[in-house]
Amino acid sequence: MASILLQTLGWTVFLGALILWPAGTLHYPGAWAFMALFLFGGGAILFWLGRYSPGLLRERMRSPIQREQKGWDKVFLTVLMAGFLLWLPLMGWEARRSGFHALPAAVEVLGGVLMALYMAGVWWTFRANAFAAPVVKIQQGQTVIDTGPYAIVRHPMYASALLFFLGLPLLLGAPWGLLVSLLLTLGIAWRAVREEEVLRAKLPGYEAYAQRVRFRLVPGLW
């Protein structure tokens, strides 16, 4: 468990550097707030998984590119990760250009709240679904989950990601970053549709579940 927490610390430093380096300063509260949320929120989730769902923790720590994964999903995740790693420095650069005053402080705080809600949504999803793998595949013994957040939307992990996509540019004071957020949202929506093709075809009971829970990501909308 200690090694996993050290990995989280390492990722926190790396992602923070991607923002702070183009920002050109360490005096960037939004970046430090993101790092704190990532370190302590992510660390808390990993600690919980290690104690209550070690099998899911092992699955989540595997490579995002796996042999049993669908080919289209390998391409999608590769593009998604590359886009994310470019998104962070672009937002740091944008904040620097605006003098770190592009958004009111209250809006940046709202971004932090959305990020915290994202973390809570991820934990709630993990608590409900021990098969929440990071890749599209059917696992041995996997069953349909229709409790917790899955009683509200069919893809609560993706729904939580929407909060992340919206919250991070606000927290970092980088409103133009929301354009990338839109692209990421469209990508996640596409993946949800493709993933459901696999689930409907290979996971018994999923078709009936999809008829009971009508919305994929946003209750009342889609």
C-alpha cells in the first residue's frame, strides 16, 4: 500500500509540474489546490480500496492498455491520456497570460467544489461496483450493478468525470480550457455508447437494466 501512495505522490508532483512550469511561478493557488485534491482525495480513495476492495485496487492499478481490451478502446485511451497531458500545461500558460485574474475567486472556488464532488463520485462508484475496470472489457464473474449511483445513471464514473472536466479549468482560472473540456465530454459520451454495445452483447441482464435506468450520464438529459 505504501508503494501505491508513493506513486500517487509522484503523479501529483508530475501533474503539478505540468501546470506550474508554463505558468512560470509557484504562486498559483489554483494549481496547489488541484495538487492537494489529487493527493489527498486520490490517496484517500486508494487507501479505501486497499482496505475494502483490494481486487478492484489491483485492477485500477493495471496498465490502461491491456491484452483483453477492445482495440478501439486502446486507441481512445491513448488519445485521451495524451490530450490530458497537453491540457494541463495549456491551462497553466493561459492563466499566466491573463495575469491569474481571468475568473473571479468565487468561480475558482466553485471549480474546487466540483473537483471534490468528482472525487466523491468516483468513491461512490467504486463502493457500488467492484468491477469498475479502467478499460472496456467483461471480467470473470461480472454482474450488472443497479444500486448506488448506478440506480441514477448507467455510467456514474463518466458522469463524475464531467464534473472534473468542468471544475479543473475553473479552479485553475483558465476559461479557454473549457473548450478542451467540451472535446473530452464528447469523447467520454462516445466511449459510453461504444461500451454499451459490448455490455448489451456480452453481459447478461444489461439490456433490462438499460431499460430501467434510462440515462447514461446526466439524469433527465442523456
